[in-house]
Amino acid sequence: MSHQTSHQRVLRKREVIERVGISGAQIYKLMGMNDFPKQIQLSERAVGWREADIDRWIKSRRLVGQHSDPEPVEPLAPGEV
């Protein structure tokens, strides 16, 4: 009988910043506005974020962006202003 466990990866702050492309200060601001996943306490002085939570947040931001894409603009012909 095999026993399968699910393994959740935890991302540290530097990895989260690299993945989402915003600053640490902006992450904490969004967390305060309940618009970013909450961190989890790893030890007395260490925190992290569940990778699955960050991935879901990124996906949700892409969906928001899909609705606000600007209309395509025709390029100007040479000499037009």
C-alpha cells in the first residue's frame, strides 16, 4: 500500500519579490489591504509564503489585466504626427 503526501513549497521573501515583480514594501502594503496572500511564520525570525498561494495570486492578477488591456493602436505612417 503506497502512501502519497502532498508537499507544499514555501517561498522566502526574496523569491516572492522575484516571482511577482513588486517590492517588499508593496507586498506588505497589499497584505494590509487583504490583496496579497498572508505570510506564514516559519520560526521566531523567519516568514515565508506558500508557493500555491503566490501562484494563485499571480494567476488572479493576469485575469484582472486581461480585462483592462488597451485597444490596439494603428501605427503612424512616416511623417504623420
